[in-house]
Amino acid sequence: MNKKKKYRSELPPARLAAIDALSACLFKGQDIQAALDAALTSIASGRTPDPRDAGLATELVYGYLRLRLRLDFVLDSQLKAPKKTPKLMRLALGLAAFEILNLDRVPSYASVDWCVDFVKRDINPRLAGVSNAVLRGVDRLGAEANSHDFYRQDDADRDTFLSRYYACPAWLVKLWRKAYGERKTVALLRASTKAPALGLRFDFRKDGARESYDALRENELCKESTPVGLAFQAPCPECLEAEAAGFAVRQSLAGQQALFELGAEDWARPVWDACSGRGGKTLLLHAIGGGPIYASDPSEKRLSGLRALLEAKGISDITTAVASADEGQVFDQRFPCVLVDAPCSGLGVLSRRPDAKARRSKKDITELAKLQAKILDNAWNALEPGGSLIYVTCTITPQENEMQVDTFLRRTPGAKLLSRFRTPEDTPLGEFFFGARFEKSAG
Ligand SMILES: C[S@@+](CC[C@H](N)C(=O)[O-])C[C@H]1O[C@@H](n2cnc3c(N)ncnc32)[C@H](O)[C@@H]1O
């Protein structure tokens, strides 16, 4: 039997799934959640994966991605030839270093063992000794590797220090410091290194859901609420029960807050949700104000997810269409309210989508800002006089947020800014949304 195959089957399942998912994400550009789902299905040979393996693999993958640049700096301090290290070996070492420095319940020797065996059997036997030495070195560093001083020992400038310590690409640190200043940047960076709050949205049409919401709001782990949602510092058994009973589904509370802050409870119907995706916000709007709602998205896959939900819930007053919203008329009518939950760089939700740190570049922001501007202009054309256009992003860049709003107002006669919202920097939710509400003059 091929040695490589033999060892892969011996690698602890959660580590195997984590390495496969991270390789697919970082080396082949796949979406991390899709890659993790595929890896977990594969280790369970197509069956439902063991929940403990799935839980550990998820913690490893997301924890590693949140701290990847910091872990790389730690590895570089221990490697004699960092640039010559094969990328799969660096990934395995980084994952093991993450366990050693951040997971108290995993003994260091266990992390060293699986990683050294993996390097020996799956990468190159001659690199096993180096791997062992590097990980022992990381273990000796201990708490020092999580201290500020470790990342500025070479008199690194402030941007470099922040980039290393908070594991964030230097271009983004620079952009945030210039646009938003020191305090806000550090708050954003700090949030990006931690898991976000668990957000739930309740479906009060389900018997028992209201009681579950009321009881859970009193739970000590509950951090914030909206009229239909709650956020928890960490998943508690009662929240998981509420999900299992069908009372609630996961949905970012920061995203819910943005809609409520922009007056979602009063938006006139019918609403056109022009970037509906799988319909998280479409269903929230339906829950608080009913239909009719028109939902469209260019992604057939995402929209079919929404259609399946509508069928399962027996909702008939949401009409769907696969369509881009950046040009032409999608539905054959005008609307008193249009929601543009825009495609964006996602830099406000790095805690939930840490793969964006590796995938996004400065150039993407310019491209996305152009697309957002086109969608805004086209949505404006579909708006009735006196109607409201709502613009929402889950990112933090001036080009996609404040500047986007300002330039839209400048080039659009009859547009008035009614309100603007930004998730406060001291939010306990770990995620940041931006939104604006425009009104079209009635004349
Ligand atoms: C932030 S996500 C929307 C999330 C969704 N509203 C929800 O709450 O679940 C942005 C969406 O914009 C869609 N999109 C990308 N390009 C678009 C375009 N040209 N016109 C309309 N939507 C677009 C993406 O497919 C994606 O589903």
C-alpha cells in the first residue's frame, strides 16, 4: 500500500479534515466553509461526521485562519530556512503551533506527534527532525508567543507590529489606520482574531419560539438582542436546543441590527431585495412585516437555497428571480422600497470569514466599489418616487461605505440621505456592518 495513503488514514480525523480544508482554501482558492464541509464528509466516508471531530476541525480551521500571520511569524522565528519550507509543511506546523499556543486542552506532545508523523510520512522524512525542533521551540516560547513584545523585538514599525500581532495583512492595517485612526483600527483588529458572537433569528410563527426567545434573552451568555434575534458570547446548550427545535436559525445579530437601525420595521411593501443570496435578510423582513417581497440574486445556487426554504415554510408571497441587479429591469414593476445588501469585501466580518484575509486584496475593493455603484444606480431606477433605497455592507472600507454614499448622493438628483449606521467599535458581537437609507424625492 502507498505509504502516503496509509498515514493519511492514521492521522487523527479532525487534523486530516483541517489540513485538507485549509489546503483547498489557501492553495486552491476554495471557500473555507465549503472546503471544510467536503473534507468532513470525506473523512466520514460520506456519512455524517462525528460531531466531536467536526467541532475540533472547525475550531482548528477557523482559529488557524484568524491567527495565520501571527503563527507564521512565530514559525519564522524558529525555522532556519523559512523560505525553503514546503507550503504544506508550513501549514501543518502552523496548525500544530496553533494548538500548542491556543488550545489548553490539547497536550503539546500530542500536537508535536501528529505533525511530525505527518511531515515524515506525507511530506519528506528528512524534514521530520526540523519539524520536531520547531514545534519544541514553539512550545518553549509559551506565553511569550502571545505577548506584544515578541512581535516588535526588531523595532518593527507600528503597521508591521499590528499586522504581525493581529494577523492581518499590512495593506489592510495601513488602510484602516489612515481612514479610521488608531483606536478603531485596534478594535477592529482585536475583534478579527476572536470567534464572533453566535447570532440567532427566531421564527415566531413556530409554537414555542416566543417563549424560547424570552427565556434565552435572560441567559447570562446573551449579549445583545433585536426584536427577532439574540446574540450569545458562546453557544450555550439552550441556544442549540432552540435551533434543534426549529425556533431559531443562525444569523449574524450585527447584520440584523443594521436593518433595524435603518428602520426595517417601517419599510413599505413590496420590497425588492436585490442581492438576496440565500435569503437571510429576505426572511427577516418577511418575519417582521410580511410580503410581498421580490428577491433576486445572480447566484442560482444561493437562490435555490432560498427557494427550498420558502417551500419548506409554505411562504408564497416571496417571488424569486436569478438575476444581476447592476443593469436592466429585474422585475416588471417599480418598488416603494429596495434593499441592496451589496456584494462587498467582507472585511467587517473577518472573525466569521477569516479566509478573506488571505483572499482579498486592495484591488478587489476598487472593483467591488464599482459594482456596488452600478447596483445602487440601477436599484434607484426601480424605486418609486418617495421610496426608500437601503444600502448595506458587511465591510469596513471608505470606498465601499462612506465614499460610496457620498458619491451616490453627489451624482443622484433627488436623493436624500435619511440615516446612516455603523456597528459601534465597542460591540461585543465581533462583527461590523455599515448601512445607509436614501429617500427619492416625491416630485
Ligand atoms: C452580502 S451577500 C447577500 C446576503 C443576503 N442578503 C443574506 O442576507 O443572506 C451579497 C450577494 O450579492 C450577490 N451579488 C453579486 N453580484 C451581484 C450583482 N451584480 N447583482 C446583484 N447581486 C449580486 C451575491 O451573489 C451575494 O449573494
